[in-house]
Amino acid sequence: MTRFQQFYALTKPRVVQLIVFCALIGMVLAVPGWPGLEEARVGLVACAGIWLVAGAAAAFNCLVEKGIDAKMRRTAWRPTARGELGDWQTLLFAAVLCAIGGWILHEYVNPLTMWLTLATFVGYAVVYTVILKPLTPQNIVIGGASGAMPPVLGWAAMTGDVGPEALILFLIIFLWTPPHFWALALYRVEDYRKSGLPMLPVTHGNEFTRLQVFLYTLVLFAACLMPFAYGMSSWLYLVAAVVLSAGFTMYGFRLWREYSDALARKTFRFSLIHLSLLFAALLVDHYLPRF
């Protein structure tokens, strides 16, 4: 990779794209009807600021976990794990991204969005990466709060506060995170065992983790119905939520009863489809007449 590609890889682009997409959903739902020019401007600027801070958190994560990444096939290619970028280079890169992103949010969006975004940075880069991940198998559950923040950031960017609608979106991502990551951990268990991280399949075994995945998909199913129950969406979203959540629950049940690495991979991939299409359905539903 070129030097630019190495630094860009540190930001975990695919993860950050999902973060910004979820933040964008929060922005759209916070604005009744179609956004005006000023609202569109604020939304674009907020997306840029959130992208920069999220990229900074990802780069800091790569720095802290470079030794762990080097032991895992899934992450051994990262520039920090390969020693292609030094510690100070990575730290300076993360600090610059975070500073620019925070300044943009403060000056061109609002202070609340900046503080919430920086708190999310600390929650992911420090609380989750440094403290929780190496200490407890519940790391992804507790640390999932940081990953669930993007819709809240988007909502705050457009309204200057945090409404119950934003908290419902937060809850959906918070409950989605454990079955998503544990499905990955099930078929990557040897990587996690070599790395020394206490992921649930390592500490509690395959069968217990599979049961937890299934139980979380059931609770997530209920949470996905809340936007309709609260009046945020119409029947269009409800149909999408039921179909997608039933699919995720089916994968969770099959994973529990008839495990295979191939099925765990399919479950992990479907979890990404589930969240993306669920939020896309919210977006489409928002602009269609209620029925």
C-alpha cells in the first residue's frame, strides 16, 4: 500500500461508513419532511465531523491493539500490525483527525454534538479498547454503547438535543451488536484464543455463546418494533422490521441448534444486511405518506 492507503486503512473505512450511515438516519428522522438547504448543510458538515472522529477512534484502536492484530489472520494485514506505521505516526494521525472533527462539529454544528461525539471516542478508544476488551467477555455488550451512538449524534446535530426517538435507535444498535460480533467470534475463536482476548466463545464455550446469540436476536426483534409502536414509522417499516428480524432470529436459532462455521459466517453477514436494510426502511418510510 502507498502511505496514503496505509493511513486510510487505519480509519477502518467500511466500519466508519456504517457509522456515518446510522448517524445520517438519525439526522433524517429528526427533521420532519424534506430537509431545507440549511438543514442539508448542517447534515453534510456533521457527517464529515463524525467521520473524522470515528476514523480517529479506529486509528487509535489499531495502535493499541497492534500486537493482538498481528496474531489474528483477520487483522494481521493492518499497517500497524505489520510495523509499516510507527506508534507516533499513528497517534499523531488519530489526534489530528479527532481535533479537526471536533472543531468542525463545535463550530459548524453545535457543542452538544461535539461533546457526544468525543464521549463516544473515549468510550470506544479508551473504555472499550483499553479497559473492557482485554478484561471481560462482556466487553462487546458494555462497549456496544459506543457503537450504538451514531443515530444519537445525528439527532443531536439537527435538533440540539437527544429525544426518545434517538434513544430507540440507540437501543436497536446496542442489542444488535452482541449477536453480530459473537457470530464472528464463533468462527474466529482460534484467532481470539491466540490473541489472549477473553471473547465469550473462548471463556464460556461454543454452545453457551450460540445460546446467547439466539436470545439476543429475540430481544432485538422486540426492540425493532419500537419505532412503529412509538409512532416514528408506519406499516412499511413494520413489515420490513418483522421480516428482517424474523430472518435474524431464524439464523440465531439454527446457529444454536445446528452449528457450523459456515452458518456462523452467514449469520454474521446477515446481521450486516439486517441493520442496513432496517435503517434503510426507516429512511424510506420517513418520506412516504403514512397509511
